[in-house]
Amino acid sequence: MKKILLNLAILLALFFTCLPSKAQYVLKEADAQYQLFNYTKAIDLYEQAYKKKATLYAAERLGECYALTNNYKQTESWYAIAVAMPGSSSENTLHYAKALQNNSKYAEAKTQFEKYTSLNKEIKAKQQNLWLLSCDSAMLWMKNPTTVAINNEKKLNSPKSDWGSVQYQNDIVFSSDRGATNAQNADRPFLKFDGAKLPSKNIYGWTGNHYLKLYVQNSKTDSISLFPIDAQTDYHVGPASFVKDGSEMYFTLTRIPKKPAYVNGKLATINIEIYSSKKDANGKWGTPVGFKYNKVDEYSVGDPFITPDGNTLYFVSNMSNGVGGTDLYVSQKTDAGDWGLPINLKEINTEGNERSPSFDEGNNFYFSTDGRIGMGGLDIFSAKLVGGKISEPKNLGYPTNSPQDDFAFIKTGKQSGYLSSNRTDGLGDDDIYSFTEQQILAFRLSGKVFDKKTNLPLANAIVTLAKKDGQSLRVQTDESGDFKFNLEKSSDYSLTGEKTNFRSDNALVSTQNLTASADLEKNLYLEKIELEKAIRLENIYYDFDKSNIRADAAVELDKLVKIMKENPTIWIELGSHTDSRGNDQYNQWLSQSRANSAVQYIIDRGIEKNRITTKGYGESMLLNKCANGVKCTEAEHQLNRRTEFKIVKQ
């Protein structure tokens, strides 16, 4: 014990001078935030630790935290780093495969799934086939999309999470965490807390946003306001489901019980519950009543769907008698007006997670699951209820489903309705989308993706076609680098190509003013990323003995900002060089000052500070003969006063 204390004292004494110790301290702080589900804070701290010392542990935690916050590109990047590091576990390969799948890189994902199953012989053949068939099916669905138009409902959505939209009379009710927050109150996240202090009533630590609340959009004015019910909780509320005449509603909420069940006397986990409310004679919603089978300390019940007559309640739960993670259940109202024992829909449930049940007027049953052959995350399926039995579920295909989570599907008409998704082209985390069947297509776009340097075609590149104020479609290039899309008339599109280890490329496509059917062509050229290769930023010049950013330099730095925004996983080192005039030590300081100025300019334009490091090289790397004592022109000296960047992480 004395030896341990002595070593601890030595570590503390070296704290401010030893970078590895500093990295360990930051890791400890990151772990504390991670344990409390404060993933947004944990990410910043783990990135700081990784910059100080690149460890497998930090890379793994960053992959996990980004996955839990649904940042799929960053998840892929960090697990790619983790699997390449010595001592990496086979589970990292599985996480990497799933991240590739979420990013539409199905050919690469399939390779990683196969690698994982070769490393882990305990994986059952059923699970292996599910992964591989999902990749094959997704590639087929993307090449043959259904004629469904998916549109982001921008009037409903915010930069935060918006989902679970349903019709209530003529209005739309949905759940959102768009509320205002106060960061000073964010020291305790919801779902886990230690009893010393209740969770913040303002910020949900998992996301850093407000808690979910129910909102309503007025159909006449499009205005959005809080739904007029007192849910009697400061925490999550929603989503909701209504009976046909709108007189009764069912919804989820989270509340702090009077006596939480603490794990090992330290942390309490709070599960979600279902509550209902009825309108009184004055049209006011009454005090919420808990569902008979709520057990807040044991399991969650959520995603309620009440049938139009109010006699059948479908919901999901992770109660102990389930088939997988969260299962679908149904409860029937008895003659006495009570709820009967929940029945597990075992013919539908899988070892994965089922979510968001609903029915349409044709008795078609809709739900989401990640336990069947799908595109990645939750996929929406349909089944038919006939004679009390449910038929084999069918995947609704692409673009109704995406490589991310797609759920809360509900029909409001025979060929239209709403769904929720965190697909990557949204305004916020989860967004509400409308769908309309029988989309009319008029034109065809085809093209190739090339390696910009070799001019050779690139197979398995991901090409995204995004309609202005409309949906996005993705496809993977074939062995010849070819891709194709159907286009609508009188529409503008952006076209983007991406591939692992390449910088993206984009172009514009339009069918405006085209009056007859036409085949359009557009090629894309991707530039391979070379780590640690110095790339000169042209025209980043500084006045003699100055470090401020000139107007001409700002134009070039804006190009770097654009590159970093289009490639959000890359980290760079930005280096600055001086000419040889002046004291060598002063020049070292001046170059560092110039690099710092350039980095601050980039950070001020929205690039995260953890993605950039600075280095002043002084006069140590001159590009010409103009060393100390050599007479040169101003133009020759200006050539050495330059700024370069190197990509150090992709």
C-alpha cells in the first residue's frame, strides 16, 4: 500500500509536465462522463486523450460513443483505426462492419462481417446469414428503388430530434427535444444517476439536448406549440397515439419514482412507461393514468399504438419473457374495462429489437426491427392480419428504408403517410418524413466514378443523389465504376461520390427546362487520401513579420474549411513556415503564431478544435536557396512564407 501511495504521489507531481499522465487524467474524466451516458462530453475528452497518446482504448471508446450518438461516419472512422491497432478484439471488427453498413458501404461491410465470423467461431450460421444476406439485399434494393417519394417535413423538423408523428383530428402531434437548454445544469444525465443529485430538468446528458416533449402543429397556421397536456414529469414525454375520435390518448413518459432502485447503492436506471389520458367535458386533458403493466424498476414499456376503437393496445417492451431486445406485445381491454395480460407477438418478434407498431385502415400491420434482413439499423416491415394471425413480414425496401434507423411508420391515406428516420440527409438527429407512393420519373442519369490520379474506375464507391428540397437516393458503383439514377422533371440535384480512403467529389445536375425524355451523364473524380503528405495551401501568404490572416489568405482557408466539412472524419496538422530573415528562434515563434492564427480562423467557421493541430516550422524547411545570409528578392522570400496541411487521420 505504501508503494502504491508513493507511486501515486510521483504521478501527481509529474501531472503538469508529463503528457502521458495528462492523457490518463483526461481518460479518467472521459470515463466518468461515459459512465453517466454523457456521450457528447465524453467524445471531446476521449479525442483530447487520443491526440496526446493514440491508444486502442481511446479509439474503441470514441467508436462506441459516436455509435451511441448516431454519428455513423465518425463511428466508421474510429473503428477503422481500432481494428488496425495491435491487440484489437474481434468485437471491434463487428462494430466496424455495422458502421460500414450504416454508411451504405455494403460490399466492405460484407467483407468485415465475414472476417468477424472467421475470428469468432461461436457465431451461429443463422446470424452470419442474416448479416450477409442483409448486405446483398440492400445493394439490390438500392439498385432497384421503389417508386415512393420520401420528403423531409421541414416545417415540422428542427436541428434536434423530431419523430413519432401522428394525426390528431386535423393536426399533427409529434415528439421533439427542441426545447431551450442551459448548459450549466448538464452535470447529471437522465436514465442513470447516483442519488446525490437528481438529473438535470433541463438537459438530457446522452444527447446534450432538452428532454422529449409532445408538440402539435396547427393545420391551419402551421404553427408549432407544446401539446396541451400536463404529463406531470420534467423528463421525457412521447410519442403518442389517439383513438379515432381524439378523446383518449396513450403516450410514453419517464419519471423519477419516489424510491428508485439503486444498483450497488450507486446508480439508478429509470425505464420508460406508458400513460393514458382522457378529455373532459371542456376538452381538457385529464391527469395521466399509468398502464397496468408498467414496472419502472424492472423493464420499459413504450411505443404505444391504440386501435381506433380504444380496445386494443400494441406496444413494445423489454420485459423478461421476451424473444429478444424489445418485443412487440398486445393487450386487449376486458369487459370490465381493464387491460388483459400482454401477449408476446412471437410470430413476429426476433432476437433483435422491434419498435413502433401501427395499423392502417386496410388492417395492414407495420413495425420496425433490426432483427430481420434489412439495410442496417431499424427497417420498416409490413404484414397482414388475417383471422387473428399475422402473415410473414415484408421489408418495404428502399428508399422507405435506409442504412440508418427507420421507424414510426403510419399511414394517413391510402398512398401516403409519415415515417421517422435518422438518415443522414436530415435536418437534425431524428426527422419526420412524409411518403407518397407512385412517384413519376422522367429522366435517367448515368455516370462513372474515377480515381482522380490514375483515371481508373472505382468500384464500390457510394454515390448520393440529393434532390433540392427533396429526398436523397444512394447507390453503390459496380465493378466498372458505373452508377445510374432516375430523375424527376423540373428538378435540381446535387451529386456526391464517396469511398473509403478517398476525398469526396460533388457536382450539380438539373432537369430544368428539359421538355423531352433524355439520358444525362455526369462523372465524379475522387482523390485518394495520403496520410502525412504535405499539401500546400496556395496563396496563404503573410506580410513580413506579421501573423494576421490577409483577405487573400482567407479565400484559400475557406477552401480548407470546405474540405473538412465535406470530409468530417479527417484530422489535419496545419504547419506554417517563415523565410530566413530575422532570428531563428523568433522565426520559430512567428511561424507558430501564424499557424495558430490560421487554425483559429478555421475553428471560427465551425470546424471542431480537436480535428486540428498546429506546428510552426520556422525557417527549417525552405523551398529555395534563400537561407541566412543569402541575398534574395522579396518574391523569393515570400515563397517560403507559406502554410501547408497534412491529413493525419482519415
